[in-house]
Amino acid sequence: MNFRREPNPNRNHPTFCPYCGGEELWPNEETDFAWKCGECLRIYEVKFYGQDAPANAPAPALSTPDALQASLKRSGHTAVLRATGDTGKDEY
């Protein structure tokens, strides 16, 4: 596995207990990564190991106006002129 950045085990903390779903969580002194659930009284560890680098980076996303224009074009509509908000047709 190839990490884009060094792992940070303290970066994320749980929002609910993986056993009972309880939200009353407290750091526990067992280890630096241990959490205690106040509802089911279980103690467990949560570690963040990092993110795997993708084999192929995704293409950058279009801006909202560009995405709208592309969507209109794919649907067979006349694109809206950006400066005026007009379709270029006189519709009365």
C-alpha cells in the first residue's frame, strides 16, 4: 500500500460505538487509541492508517457553469449565454 501522507492514528475519532451504536464515548487509558463506550462498557481501539493512493487520479471536476452547459448540450438544448442568461432566441 502506498500512502500519500504519513498515517495519523489520532486524526479521526469514533462518533458511535461499533458494537451497540451508542454515542457516549470517552477516551480510555488502556492505550493511546482506546475508547470506552459508556452504554455497553466495551473498550476498543480506533486507528487511522492513512489513505491509499489511487492508481489513476480522477480528472478535475468542471465548474458549475461549465457542467450546466455540458448537461444542456448532451440533452440537445441550446446552451444559455453566460453573460445575459438568454438562450439567443426571441421568445414572445
